[in-house]
Amino acid sequence: MRGHIAMKTALPGRICFCFSRFWNFLFIIFFHLPASSAFERLYRKELCFYPFRKKNTLAGSLLLGILVSFLSFAFQPLAPFQSIAHRGAVQIAPENTMAAFEKAYELGFDFIELDVWLSSDHQPVVIHDGDVGRTTGGEGLVTQLSASQLKELDAGSWFSDQYKGEKIPLLKEVVQRFGGKIGLLIEMKGAGSEANLAKEVAVLLNQTLEEGVDPDLLMVQSFNIADIRTFSTLSPKVKAGILVSKPLDMFQLASYRSFADFLSVHHAFLSKSFVTQAKSFGYKVNSWTVTQEQQFAAMQRLKVNGIISDLYPDSSLQYASTFERLFSFVDP
């Protein structure tokens, strides 16, 4: 089922990829038609490669168009990007914990991505799921537990005995420890309490800015449009972004720009044309969530600004060989 969904979501990006090279493909065909005729006049027919003989001019043009389109994609320069650790260094330490954030900082990521809910006593707490069960073994919803109750839970044992006793951090603890040292990309979660969460996060980050932290090292995002609009109004100096799990049209790109600075888009929906359109409106574009090394080069060719990933930065910066450049966009 998971693979079927992934295949369906990948179609829009691949369709856009095909059409982005349509005009280039036509140019190759129509350029080759007269060129191949001249080739026939200059050389004897028996010395010509079969697809380029006069009766196979169209076949030769198609072959050349496909080859040039493929090579033009494969050898596009790999653009630099900001590396964003998805919930911290999750391959080494339990997600959304101080241990995972410390590892991401040590590994040299540019940003840490983390998830925030609002506790019952209105404290922004760092955890991905709305239910505490998966990562703590406890019971209950985050929004129905106080910060002190959440602090009593063990957020590390499910990952490894090495991290037994790891706690669910408060957002203010994360900001105090890492603010100004590494970028923080905060995703606001929740259902029904978004406005309150946006207000609490805005208050905390505004205080952080007053303490001298560079606003370029703080970003906030959410799937909820109203949430981001509220946050942007309350904290205009912090970059706000929209998480996207489906394609956006031109009207949406234009209307969201008044309160959104960037878009975080599922990598399956990204195409060169979409990235170009988004940037023409002034957005920066991040991709999420890259989990395979082969996907880095494809995202770099699209010139995204940031890549949210479970992998280390080093694994995304070592695409050097011709073979890897040729086949890195093919999912294994």
C-alpha cells in the first residue's frame, strides 16, 4: 500500500519533468531533420549509422532527442542547499529529543527540523505524534497532558537502552540550547488549538530575537494555512512557511505570498517548472523528506534551497562520479 501511494504521488513530478523538456526535444528533432539530409549528401550511404539513413531520418531524430534530453538532465550542475536534519539525527538518537539535536549539531547540519504541540497548560512541547504512545510508551494525547506530566515520560527507551530516560523537551529548552548556534525549523502541529500554539511560539521566538539571535536561523512552518497566517502576523521577522503535500496552482502561490516566505514540498511533487514558478513569486523552496542518497542529486538539479532529510550532510555532498550523476535520479 505504501509503495502504491508513493508511485501515485510521484507521477505529477515526472509528468512535469517530461513537459519541461518538450520544447528542447522538438528543437532537436527539427534541427536534426535537415542536418541528417546534409549528412547523407556528404557521406556515402553505406558508411552512415543505420538510424541516420534518409529513410530513417525521423527515427534518428527521436533517438538523438532522447539522448540529448537524458544527458542534459544527468549533467546539470548540482546546486548547493541547506541541510536540514529531520527531527534531529534520527539514525543515531531518538527523534525530537535533545540527544538527536545534539548529534545533528555535531554532524554539521545547517538546520534542525522539529515538531511542536501545545500541552494542556499551554507549553509548546517537542514531539511529532499527537499521541505519546509511539515514542514514550505512555498513554494519552499531548494536548490533554501538562508539560510536567509529559516530562515524566521516557522518550528514549523505544529507540535504544542507551537513551533510557531521555525526556520530551520543551521548545524553550531547545531554543535556549541551540538558538543562534544552528538553524531551527519549527513545525507547528495540532488540531483545534493552532491559533494558541502560533501565539505561544511567536511570543517565545520574539523574545529570542530580542536576545540577539539572528532571525535567519529561525523558521516556522505548518500544513495549516490559518496557523501560518496568524504566526506571520505576530512574528513578522521570523520566516514562515507552508508545508505542501499536493501541487499548488498559480492563484495559491500568489495569495499565500503575503504571509509565507517559503514552501516545504514533498519531493515527489517537485519539478523544475514548479520550483521556477515558486521562486518567481519570491518563495524559497525546501523538499521533504529525503531518505535515500539518490534523491539528493535530483533535488539539487531542481535548485531547491533546502533538503529535509534523515541522512547526514556528507552523504548529500559526494555525488562526483559520472555513473552516479547519470543514474542518481532513478529510484532503486
